[in-house]
Amino acid sequence: EYLMKDLAGSGKPGLLILREDVHFGTVAEYYTWQTDILRLTQSCTINSGMSEISRGSMVGGSIAGGIPAVFLTCVDSSNTVTTDVLICSAESGLIHVVSDYLPRPYCQLDPQDVNGDGVTEIPCPIKNAGGDQSSTIKDTLVSWMRCDADGNLVKVSETYHCRSYGWYVTLPEEHWDRVTVMNGDIISGENCVEFSLEGK
């Protein structure tokens, strides 16, 4: 697995490679341009194995403050997801800022800038909120978490994603954590979803 991304802020894209090492497990290696040659400059270990990473995704983006980052979505054999976020630090090199955040069912959504603020958010399905609660979730309420360089996570958006029919809706902040969802029948070829607001 590999990804071209300028994590070092040099203005030139570097190369991030994930590989299996017999002694250290999964290793992330970051190569940067030095006199027109890509050289290994930084590395770190990853908790998840290559099989878990290959089931998920490797996405380039940024954390709070516009810091370049790589988001690893790791899916195990039971469809449980964890997320690793990697950044380059001048003091510490290639590091995790988030590791094994909230193991959760796989909702088939990659980290993305869901609210258009220029920062990549981590999707986390909301448990016990109705919708599809199987091991591999397609239709569910989702909390979107922003990460900073210290590994702090803050909820910045909540959506209902209906991947079965290819649409989603963003919930107003005053309704976060107060909505449950019931998937209805197909009526006249249209998907019906019922939203219930706590206290209403």
C-alpha cells in the first residue's frame, strides 16, 4: 500500500509506503526528495496488520490547523474499524496522533471533509440510533470527528447516510445525539426513512 502526499510541508509530494516487517509488524515509511532521489527519512509502526488496512482505505487529507495527514481506516475480519492518523513532526518524525480511535462497525465511509471546512473528519457510526445496525453498516447516523496535532477529537458534524440509495443529510447541531432513525418500506419506488427527535 502506498500514497503520494506532502506530509513534510516541503512543497513536493513524498511517498508513504506501508509494508509488513517480520520483526516489527506493519511499518509506515515516508520517503522524501533529496537531490532528485527519493530517500527514506522517517518511519513508524502501525498497530493494525496489512490485511486490515487492505480491507479499509488510506486517504490523504489534513487535521485541524491544516496540518497534512494520512488517515488509515483498518477493518478486521469481524468488520470492526479502527483509524490511525499519521503526521510528520519536526521534533518526532512520522507519528500517530490518533490510534485505535473508538473501535466501531464498518460504515463503508472513508475519512473526508464532510462539512467543507478544509479539515478531514473521521466517521463514527452512532450506536443505538436506529438505521442499519448490522456488522457492515450502509444506512446509519454518523458522528464526524476532527483531530488535532495532540490527538484530541472533537465532533464537528452529524449526518444520516443512506448508502443503499446514495444520499445523505446533515443534521442541525441542536439535534445532534437526539435523533433516532427507522428505515421504512419502499413506496412507489422511493426509499422512506423516518426521523424521530428526542422529546418530540
